[in-house]
Amino acid sequence: MTDSRGPFSVDFRIITKNGDVRWIAHVCQPIFGDDGQFLGRRGSNRDITERKLQEEALIRLSTAVEQAGEGILITDTQGIIQYANPSVEYISGYDKTELLGTRSSIFKSDEHDQEFFKNLWDRINSGKVWNGRFLNKRKDGDIYSLDTTISPVRDSKGAIVNFVAVQRDVTEQLKLGKQLLHAQKMESLGTLAGGIAHDFNNLLQAVLGYSELMLQRKKDGEADYADLQKIFQAGKRGPIW
């Protein structure tokens, strides 16, 4: 059991005369006489409003990052993963415990050459933001597409200490885009084929009409009658709409 005569501290809020809310840290220390007898307490108050506001802002930021739909990955300057939010786990298939402490190359596929990664690292190491698309490999081996922004993080002295990557999985979006493009191509081909067939049908009708008129002017056994008959019969086998 805690000694009721021991020191204690408590944080509480007050509302000032002008309506402002302030946070106060109250620290209370016991007072003992020379003979050890408990004489009472003395306390002190300290305004910690700014600290509390910073703590609340950090909590909001942490909650937003944890619940963000985009994957958020933080590495050190060597590419060692120091943080991965739940969306990174969902997108990649890796558990956070499998990611922390490992290199970001754990996601690497064979879809990018060394020049791709050299340009990326040269840019972010120079303090610039990199934007691009990754073709990464999930834990199960499937390839997925990420639109990614990687930004350097600097300390108070301006030195780069971390990199933060914001990732959006666009795999399904790209797949739907390809399907739509294919459908549009097929529709265009259908329209073209329909137009060609229509024009051909018009020509065929002309051939049938003229060949029939010419047959009416000739009798069976006359010169060219058999050839005209073949033209007419071939025309009838063609499509007529």
C-alpha cells in the first residue's frame, strides 16, 4: 500500500478567468520534523499546457498514421525498416515483426534494374523527394504496384536521419484500366468490322443486282451465261443485312 504521507503528483485542467483551458502539474512533497514526525505537505504548481498540447498532437498524428489507408514506412538512412503501419502489413502480406529491423529490399522484385534503385537513392540522399511506381513482391510471391513518395526526414541540425515512404496500392486500379482498354479496343474493332461489312454488303448488292440483270438478257448455253451464273450464286452466299 502506498504511504499516504509520501510524495505524489497529479496533472489537472483549469479554466482561467478569460476562458482559456490550461494544464497544471501539481507536485506535493511531505514535510517531516527533525524527529521524523510528519508535519504536513508543501506543493508546487507548474503550467504544462504546451507539453500537453504537444502530447495530444502526437497522439492524433500516431492515430492517423496507424489508421491511414496508405502504407507508411519509415527507414533509417541505410534502408533498415524502423516503422510500418498496418496498411503496409496488409499490402505486403508481411507481419510487422517480420519487417522491423530488416532492409526495405525485402519487398524487392526482379522488375527493376540497378539503375532504377541508384537513381532513387541518389535523389533521396541528396535531400530531394522521390515520386515513382514500385513493382514489389508480396510475401506470397505475387507482384503488386505501388505509387510511392519517399521523403527525407531531417533532425534539428538539418542532417538526414530517416526516410518516410507513403505508398498507395494501385494493382487493382491498373488491372481494371487494362481491362477497360482491352474492352475499348474490342469495341473499336467491332465498329471497324461493322463498317467494313456494311460497305462490303453495299458492293455485294450491286454485284447481285447487275449480275441478275445480265442473266435476264442471256439464255442458258449462251456465251458468259455460266460465268454470270457463278457470280450471281457466289453473291447470294455472301452476307446481306
